[in-house]
Amino acid sequence: MAIRSTRITQTFERHPWASSNTAVQIWVNEVIWKILNGCDARFPTEVEELEPKDVPPEAAEVCRRVIQHNRLEGMTLLVYGDKLKPILGSPFYDEMINAKARSDRYLQEVHWLLGPKLGAQSILLDDFAMRRYFGSDSADIQNGRFIHTLTLWTPTLATREEVISLLGEAGFQSESKPGTDSSTYDFVKPSQGLPHRIKLLGTIWESAKNWSLDIEREIFDRAVQVSTSIPLRLEVTDLFLLQCRRFSIDSIAGSAVRLLDLVTLLTRESDNLDWERLRNIKNAFAKPDWFWAALIAVTAFEVKSGYLVTMPDWVRDHLKEPDSFWTDFVATRMNWANPDTRVIDFPRAFVKAAKGT
């Protein structure tokens, strides 16, 4: 499924690499689940040397596309090292190394450009916000959570105008098309041959039956500044809340890296998550399908890894008999080699999650 827009009116298409070949699905899905399970010592997994002759035809190409689509380049290097290189090829490994270099340059932009000048007025979401939860105190251990795009949230128009001016001075060009939402902007700059993208958001999601701009405002106001060299940091409960919606709405329950984000927050920040706040926000909406769809996916991860994350009884009780639509839909989306088998339900799932109808 390709998503052409991040707003309410979306167009859905099958992934061109989705395979109906059972052998290809089994091989690729096993590789992807090992990557997801192996990125943390608490999810023990073993990887082995692989021979090209043992790989089903077309599986290597499907695997390359799945890794890139799910933003798992860093996790692949972290878990498999060079063991997949005979299968996926040196050119693909070069692309993964470039993805790491792109992450390093994003960090430079944050610490030397955006943070010092706009740190108290903006929040970095998604890749940057999650990266620190995958880090280590050891410089010898690679952080597998790469930054593919900087998503900068600036609710006020004056701040957005200041960011736009700052990015222009830094060599970024606007990619926003005429007629697009005036609170969302896309910028790009080549950096030593690598495309370097920044998305600027005024609002994260439109108000709907299961979302409110008042909640976004509250989340922004709860953020804290921990350093003058980086933008504001989301409180961990609010970050988890946004990641639930990112996974359920923006990827329609089909992003491996966003699923890993959820599991990582539940694992490493279980003592700091305010579940009562999450329940109060969820209860403010009649049909918070986005919340339950995300947690259904977490339970799918638990089954695959054999590791249980910490969730309160009221969540576990609901998940014993979840909405059958989401149970089936999420299970389909976890077929990484062919997440499109229920393509007819994509628009329905988006409307249920984003609009709450």
C-alpha cells in the first residue's frame, strides 16, 4: 500500500513488490521478524549465515524493498551485520550505509541549525524523537534507529515562518505543491549526494470524531526543553500516544519500525508511562480504533518474540476480545512480504482510525 498523502483524503495502492508466492513470504517474513526481535537483548534471536542458493527466487528483491519501506536499514545492520550481504548484494548494503550517513547529517542539522535558534518553539517528532530510546551509553554499539526524515512540529504561524526562512538560508528548497495544506511544508536539500528532507507541521492531524486539536495543544505545552541545542522533547506518555496514531493512521498498521517504536517504549519506559492519562484521552472519543489497533499489533509482536511487555489489566482485558476487524486487518498487515491481501479494506481502515466513524 502506498500512501500519497498524510491528510484525511488518502489514495491507496498495492505495493508493487507484494508477493503472493508462499515460499517468498515465508523467507522474507522470517528475516524481518528476526530483525525486529533481535534489536534488543531482551528479545533473544539468532541469525545465521545465508547462502544465495537457499533463497527462493525473487525473495531478495522483495526483502530489499521491505527493509527500505519499513525503514529497517539500521536494524538490519545491527542484527545481521554482513550476513545478508551475499543475498541482498553490495549495492544495497551501500545504500544502508548511506542511510546511516544521512542520520548523522540530520543530527548535525538539529544541533547546529534548528536547536540553537528554534529549540524553545518547536518539537521534533517520529525518527528523531524515538532515536534516543534505541541508543546506548557505549559508543561502540550502533544505534539502529536511523533518521530518514526530520519532522518538525511548530503550531504557531510565526514560528513556521521563522523556520521556513531559516531553512531557506541553509539551502533547503520547498517541495510543497500549490494547493496543499498551508500548515504542512516539505523541504529538501542535497547533502553530499544524499537527499535530506524536513517536514514542517503546523498540526499533526485534523480534528475528527476521535481527535482534537486541543489535545495537540496540550501535548505541545507539556513538552520540555532539556538542552539549548535541541528542540523541545515530548513527555514519554504523549510520545507513546502519538506513536500509536502514527502506526494506526499514517501507516494503516503496516510499519515495522513504528511497531518497534511502540514495543520499545513499552519495554524501556513502562514505569514512566501514565496509563491513566492514556485512558482519559482514549475515553474522550467514541471510537478510538487507532489506540486499540496499535495495541493489537503489540500483542502480535509478543506472540512472535515470546516476550510480554507491561500493560495494565484494563488494556489486557479489552485485548482478550478485540474488534474482529482490527484483529484480522492487523494480522494481514504483519505479513511483511505481502501486506496488501486486504487492499479493499484500506480505505475503510483509514476512515475508522482517522475519522472515528
